[in-house]
Amino acid sequence: MVVFAVLVVTAGLPAQEKTVNPSALAPTPPMGWNSWNKFGCNVSEDMIKGMADAVVKSGMKDAGYQYVNIDDCWQVSRDAGGNIVADPQRFPHGMKAVGDYVHSLGLKFGVYSDAGSKTCAGRPGGLGHEYQDAIQYAAWGVDYLKYDWCNTTTQDAKGERYIFHQKVKGQTAKEALAAKLPEVVASIPWPKSMYWTGKGGVRFIRPIRWIVALLDAEAVPFEVAGVRSGNTTRGHRILGAKEPLAVRVATYFEVLRKNFVIVSAEERKQRIEKQLGAGVQKDDELLNTLVYLTEYPTAIRGGFDPSYLELPKEILATVMRHHQRYFSVVKEDGSLAAEFVAVTNTDGDPDGLIRLGNERVLRARFNDARFFWQVDQRKKLSERVPDLAKVTFQAKLGSYKDKTERVARLASQIDPQFPQTAALLAKCDLTTDMVKEFPELQGVVGGLYARAQAESESV
């Protein structure tokens, strides 16, 4: 990585002597990274973004290196209006997009220009376009301009000076929010998102149905994905009012609560915890999931046939947690009880219909698990080793059988006493019906089957 401490005009300036008051100097000069020394004209959008990431990850930012400066060769021409044009092949999203990315990392964005008709590399210079360029750089969010002195044959460094003044009319808070909020909504990060208004539209985790945007007693007007903001919302889709609900900042929580929507995630969490009851297996991750899946959570306790407890606890708990989002219930000795707790998005189950429905679904899932357990036991893990040849590990590294054999060889080299059977059987559960149906049990099932098939405890 190449860094710079001070950017200066680099060519042709007459030598001058100046007396500088040391107390007038900044405690730290502008420091950062400049593209020329390392890359010359080989600059691009991806390269600049990569170097900005490197400045942050390497700790240079924390050390005071704040600037990411694109030197000569980013510009190719001027358009019909005289505006400077960035190379569309190397900077396909434009200079503002690059500047925005640099700013998003907490860094400052710099570009290069020249006082002459052409830059030192022969690209369009700033001569005759100084005012126009200053407006353009400001629009791109440029924080720093490196200004060279090439191709200035008729100019004197002490000659003409340009000062840019721009009067920006102030905005009300409502106007500023209306302009910024569409961008804020569209930029919310999600692990997975989709287009809902066609390709190129806003990506969001779910379709946007309505938007409430309030500033004091007024609605902030804007639009996202074809939906206009306003001051109305909706309550619980079953328990709440069917018509839209007018809200103000002061009444928002109260109006929604009356319509069976608890806005506070912390309050929903406390409501679930209070209703879980005794013996429920602690599971913070499942609890957090249910908090954000419900608006008015209510815990319901159900049961299942104790005969299913013949299956290992790990299998039953996995079916309840991963496939049904139920909490397991344990006895005082730590063994599994024939009960579960489901969390529904409603205000109760007075007739027990929701409980019965959940018990019926769980019974079907447990029957599947019991069937897979019984079928899988007909074939020992040791007999499944050849089946691993049909399971690809990685295209260039072969099958899981190839990997298993490599692991066995390495294990014996590291520790001659290591049980080879353990290495050979480690991935065999990938071929079982249980793992195919419940992938979350990969690795766990192998141990359970090994024990059930009387393999040694060391395996």
C-alpha cells in the first residue's frame, strides 16, 4: 500500500521563500493514500474501493490516514456542456458512487486535476472550467483536490485565482427528512432481500404495504417502492381494527397496543418469558426469533405421546426447535419431558384448538423421525463408508470418501493411537435418511448411531 502525508502541486512552480508561523500549522497534516506512485494510470472503481477497504482493515485509518485520493487518468473527456467525464469503463457507477463508498468507511475522498489545458498524463485539464469543475467536485462529495501544474504554458502561478461561493438555502426538518428518508429506507441492510416492484426497483425483505413517517404532529411526505408515506398504520391483521388507524407520535404505541400490536421488542420478549412456565429449556436464539416473528405473542403448552421419548433427546429437540420453533421442556433430572411450548401470534387459545393443531403437526414430524431412525439402523455406519463416494466434497478435491481417507491418514500420522474407525465414520451420517430430512443433525446423528450400534466410546 502506498500512502501520502501531504498532497502538493507537483510540477513547474517557481521556488518561493516564505516565513511560516509554526503555531498556524495544523497539528497533523492531511494523510492518506494516493493512487499514482503504485498504479499510475491503471485506476478503476473496484481498485479504489479495495484500497479504501485496505486503509481501514490495516489500521491506517485509526493511525490518522483519512484520505483516499484518485490521481491522474480517471477522466477521459468533457461532455457537450463542458462537464468533466470519468472513464465509464473503469468507473461504471460514476465518481459520486466511489465517493459515497469511501465516505461510508469514515474516510475522505480526493481527486486529481490540473490547472492547464491537459493533465500531466494528457487527460482533460481544468483550464477554462475551474468554476464548473468546482461545482462538479462538490456534487461528487470531493473532500480534497490535488491540483497539478502541467501544460500551463501561458499561465503564471501567481496569476488568476478562482474562489467558489455557493449560497445554499436552508431546509426545514420536514423537507430534509422527506428528501433523505427514501434513501434511508432503501439502504436498510438485510441478510436476504428481493425486488418487489420489478428489477432495478427497491430491494426489501418483504413487500412494503404502508409507511408511517411523522414529525411532531405532521406526516413527512415521501415515496418508496410506489408507497406514499402518511400518518396511518394498521393493527393485528386478525385481532385489530380492519380500517387504517390514524396515529401521532404521542399516540403511536397506545393505538397499536389497543389493536394487539406490541411495538417494543423488549416488551414482547418479556411477555414470552413470563408465559413460558416451568421446565422450559433455555434457548435465547429461538426466543429472539419468536420476538421478531410475532406482534402479540402468547405461549401455549402442549404435549405428545411419551412413546416418542424412545428416540434420542437430540433428535426430538431438533425437530421441535428447527422445524416447529417450539421450546423443549425438561424434567428436573435433565431428561426430556413429553411436552413443548409454542408461541403464537394471538391473544390466547381458549378452546385449545391451536394447541391441538400444533400437537397434530408435531406428531407427524416425530413419526417421520422415528421412521428414519428405524430405517437407518438396518445399515451400520461402517457399511456406509463406500456410499460416501457418491457425495461430492469439492469439485477439485473429490468425494467425501476421498476426504475421509485423507483424514484417516493424517490422524494416524499425528497420533498412531488415534482410532481409525472414528475418522472413517465421521462423515457417514451424510448418507442417512435422518440427515437428509433434518440437515441440522449432521454430525450429531453419527454419534447417536455409533452408540446405538455398539461402537466404542472412543469412536
